[in-house]
Amino acid sequence: MKILKNIIVDGNHQKPIVTDVFYKPTNQPKKVVIFCHGYKGFKDWGPWNLVAEDFAKADFFFIKFNFSHNGGTIEQPIDFPDLEAFGNNNYTKELDDLKSIIDWISNDNTFKNEANIDDISLIGHSRGGGIVLLKANEDNRVKKVITLAAVCDFGKRSSTIGDLENWKKNGVKYVVNGRTNQQMPHFYQFYENYKLNEACLSIPNAVKNLDIPQLIIHGNKDDAVFISEGENLKKWNPDAQFKVIENANHVFNVSHPWKQNNLSQELKETVEFCFKFLN
């Protein structure tokens, strides 16, 4: 298996997109799967590397990356050394970053014998699920889309509601990261950017318009993004497949750091559903 870590992909927002690829070198073009992490997430969180290896073993060309403004850096792609970047992140930057990754794999000749650029699928976890649904609807290079514990509406999230008056006055509000104990800033630009782009950031509209295969996976014990959000996605696209993972929480019963060499039963089941759907 070939694993290339921390490749630098140039994006549109003055910060690098730090990217990994996992594949079995066979000189046969393989289906491309691009994975998007969620809010306060990163490409090396928990067992995402194990998940990537499983996809590569199953003959996929698997790409995962850090959004340019997720708070990581080239030197330290894990966790959040760059809180200034985190505070300046927003949904349209993440959509642009994902486009940059699709452009990169579509145009970079390095992997032309290994990656089938005519068969690109997206997988997104949590907030990343919302991002991949929007991108799948607007980019015809995407052939299939999978969401894991995805949000169904950006307008209802804490980053777009709350005490707007104080947020505007102070220019920033903070969210505590329970694991790292960091005070993570959200600059007011986040809200302004959302309002300015509200129509094209509508997940309900995107899902209703999807004309490619869609798989929705959600745990029935998710207390961060309730399963009702997955049910909404299914309601908006009755043709979508909807898989409920019994007893799974928001991260399918894994955590960071993940010291084990195998996945939780719930995440293993999730990955197997993905394989079936993509094949």
C-alpha cells in the first residue's frame, strides 16, 4: 500500500490544504473517494488513518485533507495551533477547498495510472457532510455522495445563531474545545459570510436537487447531530439510501487519540456500508 502524507495542495485562500492519499499501486485506475472532516476535526483525527487504509485495501484511491482554515498547519496538521485561521474559516472557504482538491486530483498527472478521475465520490462527516452535499449538487464530476452523521441545515447551527448583537459588537465569540481546552474563536465574518451566501449554502435545496446516488449513515445514539437530521435528508431525497447504525454516537464510538489497531464495531459497519454503496 502506498501512503503519501501531508502533500501540499494550493487553494484559493492563501493557506495550504494539507492532504493525504492512500492506495494500492496496481497501475489500474481506481475509484476516487475524497473524505471531508467535520467541525473541530482534522484529517488525522481518531482512526481516520485506519479508515483510509481500509479503503485502499478495498481498491479505492482514498484522499483526505485538512480544510485550509481548520486551525492546523503544515508543521502541525493535528489539532489547532492556528486559532486565527480557525476563526476566519467559513462554509464558502470549505467549499472552495473541496473544489481545489477535486481540481488537483483531476489535473495532476502524478496519479493518472492509479486514480479514475471519471469516478469521484465524496464522503463527509458531520459539518463535512453538509459541505459534500452542497458540492455534489454543484459539481458534475462527483458521481456519488455519502454522509456520516451529517448536519442537514447550516442555518440552524450555533455558528449562525445566538447572541448576534454581542458577536457583532465584539467581532468574535468563543467555543471551548473540551479535549484541548482551547478557547476557539469564531470571528463575526462567519455569520456575515453565511448570510451573504445563504441561498447557495442551503443543504435542503441541494439534497432535493441531487440526481446522483446518495447514502445517508447516522447513529441512533448521536447526541451531537440528532438522527432526525439524517431523517430530514432522507425526506428531501426519497431515493437516497438511509442506514442507521445501532448504538453509534456522533463519531461511531471512536475517539481521539485512537490507540487501537482496529475500528469500533460501529465504524467498521459504517465503512462496509460505504464499500457496498460505492461498488
